[in-house]
Amino acid sequence: MAWIALEGMRFHAFHGVYDAEKAIGTEYLVDVYVKAGIAKAAATDQVEQTVNYEIIFRICQLEMEQPRHLIETVLAGIIARMKHQFVTLQAIRVRVRKLNPPLGGRVAEAWVEEEADFVATCPRCKRKHICYSDNNCWCKEINLHPATKETLVRQFGTTCLCESCVKLYAG
């Protein structure tokens, strides 16, 4: 596994709760760190086999272009889009920094950072698998009968098993 990172992506954006922030905007820095397998990309020398950092930049740019009250919301949007775009992410860390926030005094930056680990252990077979634990998870696309879902929750405490085990229950 490897960390793929983009640091110091700079954007002028209009996030904030104050009218002045919404009108004139301010500078932001965004850092994204993604943990993913790179063996296929290294062996084939093909960008399609890795997490393309141009796409990471575009995702951040799209989120920064949508004015929000909170940088927490911007950060959550980046992570959600990343999970949707790269379904093999094993972990992610994102930091959004607002430079010179208008707080009535000199402050270099305010920032919010979140990190998430998406590697889970299947409670049935104990194999490692990727689990986003939300509506972006690959397992939401597998059609399980409601009674089967109830059985899985009762037996394992979750419906999120590895792909092989979920397919076994899906039939």
C-alpha cells in the first residue's frame, strides 16, 4: 500500500458565515492523502490503475467552487466524492485550511482535518475488505432480501461482509 498525496492545493473561495466572506472570499489550502494499492499501476505504468491525482484536484476544485457556510461541509463533500470516485480507497486524510480568517485579529489559518480508514474485517470469514459504512459502499448495490439482511445483522451485527460472503447470501 502507498500514500498518494496532493498538498497545498490553493483555491480562492467564498465559504463562511459572514457576508464579507461570501462577497470577497478568501484563500484556502487543501491537502489530500489517499492510501491505495499501487502494484498494478507500477507493473503496467498505466494511470488508470492508480488514484489519479488530477482527479483528486478536480474533486477538490468542484467542492471549493460551491459556497458553504462551514469548511467542515467542504471537507465532508471532498471525502464523499473521493469515495464515490475511487472505490478501492483504503484510507483518506483531508485538511481544509482557511488562510487569514476574519476573527478580529491576526490569525494565520483555521483548519479542519478528517481521516478515515476503510479497511474492515469480514465478521464471517475474517478477510480484509473495503467498507465505507455509508451509502457509497459497494455492498449497497447488492440486492439482499430484507429477511436476509435481518439475519446477517442478528448473526454478525452488520450486513457489511466481504464481497464473497455477501454474494453467498445474495444467491
